[in-house]
Amino acid sequence: MTTMKKQYFIKYITLIFLIIGNYSCKKDFVDLTPQGLIPVYNYYVDEPSIKSALNGIYNSLRIIYNNNWTYSELPSDNTITFPEGEGTHGEMDKFTWTATSPRIQEAWSRHYRTISLCNILLDRIQPISMPQANKDRYTAEAKFIRALMYFNLVRMFGDVPLVLDVIEKEEQAYSYNRETAPNVYTQIEKDLTEAASNLPVSYTGADVGRVTKTAANGLLGKVYMFEKKFTNAESILAGVAALAPNPLISYDRVFGSGNDNNPEFIFSIQYISGGFGEGNSFSREFVPIVSGTTIIGVSGNSSNVGGADINSAFEPGDTRKPLSIGIFTNVALVYYYTRKFLYPTVPAGNEGENDWPVLRFGDIILLYAEALNENGKTNDALTQLNRVRSRGGLPLKAGLPQQDARTAIYNERRVELCFEGERWFDLVRWNIFIPTMQAFKIKYNVTGMGNIDARLALFPIPSRERSLNPNLTQNNGY
């Protein structure tokens, strides 16, 4: 398949890059013919231009989720950097990040860039003539993605500028203050609720991989969990969890080459190999040197490798473990690398084809179990927990008091979702990241690790953004 791209750029501003990257956004999305440089005001003229711009929004997610693990997995007790990866990612592993860290700046800029693309589409689509159902769907897709970006930002930075309009003048970008996290969450809820009302349950053909009603409801349920709105979460997660295959599909069908867009996945970031620049690099970042599917050595790619702690977190006999973790020994170093994203051949650069899971049923069912338990419905929670444990061939849990059930759900989320970008944010929302990481530091005698304290719950606001916009205050401790 030949995927063609076109890019057009408009004025750079400090808070947001108003850059419209008009790419083909999934494996079979419509091919686009390059049109050169097009001013944004002249581009949105009809339904095809809206659709191609929406594809560009999807495509912008690729670079974000190619590095999602840097913020959501690497700081946790699941993964570590080895000597060959310390130079590029060590600060995220050792809690030595600062307001000038490149990774922190990248997270901010890339998320706001995608938000700007959503805002432009939502503004420009209004006067364009097209079937109302199509307009509603495109609008819903953009609102979902905007909500997803703000959900990531509020979890990483807390209070953030809430930009919902098109920024057309540079001085507008300087005018934004940080909005309170509760108000940001309110907007996220609004976007997802409106999106869910206009999204289809599923797609066929070339549209498979786009946002669905189930994805919007699933993300809304996760948002409620982070807000500790357990009653709201239980209500909406019940409907999403009921849509999961019963029993859940076997773990060997969930991950691995050729298993993208399987019934387990609700929404994932679509990657494709083949020299089009639309693949991923995490399939090689997570493992030492690969020959076929065999680990034969180490390299500078070993940036996000599992540790002994996640290896020992699996219960004996858990059939998910050999599908999740591989072990390679290099002299005195033992690498517990993830097998979830192994690619059959060594992908050069950004040529991995594995999709990145944003929402899948294992995640949703465990969130539902957690909501039920927090609402005092522990027996019902254990029923949902056992749906996931059954997939791993583990004995069922029964008769646990609420606190023991809570611990069991926490442990199950860790092993079921290991390496998928959930662990760090879970530790923070459960408010156990300090004791967990302090114990980890002592147990494994980790050297070079920074102070483990409350400031780590949020990343610092990037220095560059604060120098450009003095309205932006800094998070505590930075």
C-alpha cells in the first residue's frame, strides 16, 4: 500500500503549534495527494478537506504515544533503564527530571499541538455543507481526541491552560492562565459525553481503528475513576464491560504481530511499517538487540526494560507471564524485557507495526471491579476481577473483605497491564507512589535516584513555556 502525505503549516505560536499535519492516519485510511503549502483559512472548504484534516489529527497521536511509556511506565516500579539507556531516559527513571528536561517539554508541546488541531477543525467545520450525521461524527471524533489530550495533560501537570478556541494572534497565546484541574476534568467529561452521543458502535473496512461510542464511554469511565467519582464510574463502566468478549480472548491473541484491532482493543494508536514514516520505535526501545524474535545482545535501545519486581509480581502459573516478559542475561545484568511489543524482524528507526493500546477490555473490567469495590459491592467486584484472572489461568478470588479486594485489584492491574502505560498513573491516583517507590529503592539498592516525595505526583511546567508566558505558575517543589 502506498500512503501519501501532505503537510501545510501556519503561524507558530508559543503555547500551541498551529501546524496542520494532513497525514493518512491509520493502516487503510484514505490516501491523500500532496497539495503543497495551504493557509489554514483556505484549506477547510468541503467535507473531503475536513476528513483529511481529521486524519491528520489521528496521525499526530502517533508521535505522542510512541513515547507515552516515558511518562507513564518508566517512573514506576515496573521498568528501569539500563546503562545503555541512561543518557536519554535515565532522569525519567530516577526522578531527576527538571523543568528544563527535553522529555517534559516534548510532552507539553505535542499534546497542545494536537489540541490546536482539534480546535481548528471544530471551528472550521461549522459552516461547511455536508450531511449532518457526518458533521456530527467528525465533530465527535475531534472532541474525543481533545479530551484524551487534556486527560493526559491534567494527569501529568495538574492545572493546565484550557484552550478551546482557535488562537489566531500571538498575544492570545500569552493570555492563558492555568485552569484548575477540576475545571479541566469538567471539560473532558463534557467532550466525551457529547462525543459518545454521536459516535458509532463500530466501523468496517478502512474506518476500523477510528474512535467509537464504546471508546468514548470507556475513557469517560476512566476519567471518573481518576476523579474518584466512583458512582459515576460504576454506572458507565458497567455498560462498557458488558460489551467485552465473554470469556475474554486468550492473551496470545491480544499482543504480537498480526493481532492489531482484535476484539480486546477498544481504541489503539495505529502504526504501519513499510518505509512511510508511520511506524513506531517502541518495538525496539523496549528490548536489547533482536535477531528475528531472539534477543542476542544489548544496545542503546534498552531504554524501558522490566525489572525483577514486575517479574516477581506474577503469581505462579499465570499464563500471561511468558507472553508478557522475556529474560535475557548479559554477563551480570538480567533484562526482563517485554514481549508484548516484539516485532518479527528488527525494525529500523520508526518501522514497528505494533499498535499502542489506549483502551482495552482488560483495563476497563478492572476499573469496573475497582469502582464496584469502592462503592461497597465487593462480591460483585470480585466477579469482574475473576473475569481477568481466568484469562491468566489463575484461581478465582472469593470472600475477600474490601481492603483485601482492593489490594487484589491493584495487583491484577499491574500484571494485566504491565508495560502498557498505566502503572505510574495508577500509583499516583491510588496515592501509594511514595511508599511503593521508596520500598523499591531500598529493596533493589537503586543508586542515583532522586528524592521520592509528593512533588513527583506532577511533572514540572516546562521552563520554556513559563518564560514565554509569565502567567504560567510552577508546580510545588520545582
